[in-house]
Amino acid sequence: MEKADIKRVIIAQKETTGNFSFVERDQRIQEKILGSDRFVRIIAGVRRCGKSTLMEQIRGTSGEKNYAINFDDNRLTGFNSDDFEKLYESFLELYDPEKTWYLDEIQNIEGWEKFIRRLHNQRHKVFITGSNARMLSADLGTHLTGRYIQSELFPFSFIEFLRFRKIPIENDTMLSPTKTTILKKAYWEYITTGGFPEYLLSRNSDYLKTLYENIIYRDIVARHNIKNTRTLVEMTHYLISNISKETSYTALKNTFGLSNAITVKEYIGYLEDCYLLFPVSKFDYSLKKQLVNPKKIYCVDPGLANSISFRFSENAGRQLENIIFLHLRRKTAGIYYHKNKYECDFIVVNKQKVIQAIQVCHTIADTETRDRELKGLLEAMENYKLDKGFIITDDEEETIEKNGFMIYIKPAWKFLLDEDDVYLQTKVHRLGS
């Protein structure tokens, strides 16, 4: 690209920033990302979940704001790795020298990591956003000497959704009947609309479908040069229509008439890298067994899933399970399911130790369902030596003591309010001296 063209994009983008309101994400998010000046900071997450807005919030706290560019811009289609020097010169010619950089969707530029390494070596402070987890971590792990921090951002949680709706968040022990009704109504709206900020503002029915198509065709098909696009699209739709159901690579291979299960594994890997779908494995202390065990699939946002599949929106139990998965996934990637004689929907693992067991069910009003859910949870609690567990329902609440175990039955809207506001799972990678 010509330097003059790069300058025009920089100026044009600057004119469009800061002209919108945003929902404050918890202050601790910014504190984690700001962290230490020794690290390159990466914010990774699905398209349009608010990464750029969060970076704008971070810019707002800094004395250096000018060295910012978003590479997800069709005016930068011709930009390549050789143009990073022109970008540097453009900033120097437009503004005073600065040591802080803000680079959106940088994975669109092949060879970007070498430029970041150079900035890091020159002790510049660098903030990056990206929509492909594997590409970001693999490129940095190969080329960046030193350290980086990668944090994950998701569409709005229920608490953030309440902030967006300007609904006060209070301790559930202090809730009046009126406030309880307001929160319940907001919860039912949330599980239908999801948490993509721009969709919540516009409520344009085509927005989520267009977003989905961009993820499939721009982030996966184009990037990985996939020829069998139809199978990828059909498989993705099938997985979203069957959220929380067990499946396997071999079963999917047979369903879609593929020659081998490796292609299925690759497709699901691409969907996970783009934060669209998340496979959850049956827990086993053997990593080899975890890899071959059947998987359950969850979607990054209930509103997006509703826009793609009528089958998903018609099943309240699967909607609820997906919501609870996302609540847990915002905190940790160590999520599995338990299955032996009975089944428990989620167990949370930290350093190969199970620390939490959670059962999810639309309602446990009938005796048969209640008995089944309790047996699954108790089996998991006994198996992993836990003294308490949760059953999350749409609107039931009770505390049970059984055989020395404490079981807390909570409505989902209350369980989601217990969130500790940790929306980013931060990992520090030490990659050499």
C-alpha cells in the first residue's frame, strides 16, 4: 500500500472512534489486561463481542492514544507485512512519537507477529485484538520472544446485559418481589436475544445471520481454503441444532458422508478457534481417553444459536444448559461432563482436580426427573470427593442435605447473578528470555 492511503485510513478510523456509548465491563478486566508493561496484551474472542470497544476503554485510560488501527477494514485489503514500516512512519508523521500501540484484528495480516516482536524488543506497549485463538497463540508462540498475556472476551454475560439495560444489580437476599420480577423478565429476554452488543442496540434480525456468515466464510472458509463449504455449513447447523447432545467425530463423519474423521476434527477445531462453538469432553484423568470420548457442543451466544436453528430455540433445557456453560466458560476452559452409571452436566476442573459439579435441568418438578438429576449429581460428588453441588433450573429453589452432601437448587437467573465478574480467563505464556 501507499503511505498516503494508510494515512487516510488512520485518519478516517480516528474520526469514527469515541462517538458511541458503551457498557462498562468490570474494572478488573482492564486491570488484568493493563497488568504489566513487560507483556504484549491480547484480547481474543468471537467477532463483534466488544473487543474493539474494550480496547477503546483502555485507550481512554492512557495518555497515549494515537497509534491505533483496525485491520478489519476493506480499505486495508492490500496491506501486507512489508507495509508495517509504512504504518510506523505514518503514525510518526501524523502524531508525536508514542510508545503505546492498539492493533485490532491483526491476524488478518500475514507475518504480523514479526512486527510485534520488534515493537516488544523496543519496549513499546502493545495491545492486540483477534478473532482466532489458535492463530494468535501459535504465531506468538513461534515468533515472539519474551512474554505475552492472552485474555478471552465473550458477548455480554447476564450481569453485563443488566448493565446494558440499566437494571440495578443487587444482592439476591435484598430483592423485593418487584425487583425479582424485573430480573426474571430480563433473564428470559437474555436467553432469547443473547449478548452481542450491536444486536442488542439494533435488534435487526439479519445482524446475527450476517455475523454467522462472516465467521463461516471469512474466518474459516477463506482462511483455511476449504473446498467442501456445504458440508462445513451443514455440520455447523447440525451441531447448533443439537447443543448439549453427545456426539463423536466418527458419528459426524458417517452422518455427513466424509471419508475420515480427521476432517470432522479439523472443522470443529476451526469453529472453536473462532469462538463460535465449544466442544466439551467427558472427564477422565487420562488425557488420551478424554480425546477419544464423545463430545458435547455449545454455542458462544444463545441469540446467535436462536437465529440459526429453530430446533435450539424450541428446547428450553438445551438453552438453559448452554447459558450455564457460557457462565462457566467465561471463568475457565477446564469444563467437562461426567458420565458413568449416571450423568452430571458439568464438572469444573482446576489443575487436574475437580472443584465443582453442576447439574442443569429445565425443571425438576416431576419425581422421575428429580430422581435422575439428583443421582447424576450425587454420583459425581461422590466420585470426585465434593461436599456440595448445584442443580440449576429455570425457576426452582431449594436446599437439600443428602447422605452428608449439600445440594443447592437455584434458579438460573440467581445463579448468574452470583458471577464474580471475571469475564476474562488470563494466561501468561513464558516463551523464552
